[in-house]
Amino acid sequence: MEKRLGVVAIILEDKEFADQVNDILHAYSQIIVGRMGLPYKERSVAVISLIVDATGDEVSALTGKLGRIDGVTVKSALAKG
């Protein structure tokens, strides 16, 4: 399967689960090109954006694991080619 460039957006609504999110991101660090995390204190959330270079299956596995964590919303988009 061909690797494609993409983005993954993560909204963490419950900081209690931040360690779980970071553990998953560490496990997938080989596909993460860049990461930016911003705490949004006024809303008590954290927003994390990732740039990934990965196959569709790898991105699906990453987002699937993140999406199973309570208080986490995750979306992804991959370039067409």
C-alpha cells in the first residue's frame, strides 16, 4: 500500500486520558512527521494536530485506537496521491 501525506486532528476533552493518548502517539511515532499541541484553557480541552506520512491502514489503526479513548475526538484526512 502506498504512503500518503495527511493530517490527524485530536481533541482531548478529559486530560485524565492524556497519558493514554501520548502512549499511542509514541507507538506510532514512525509515521508522525510533526506534532503540535495546544491547551485551550478557556474550554478545558487540548487540541493536537499531527502531520503523518503513512498508509491508509496505518492512519486507520492510529485513529481507531485514539477514538476508543473516552473524551477523545479524532478526524483524519489524507492527500489523494
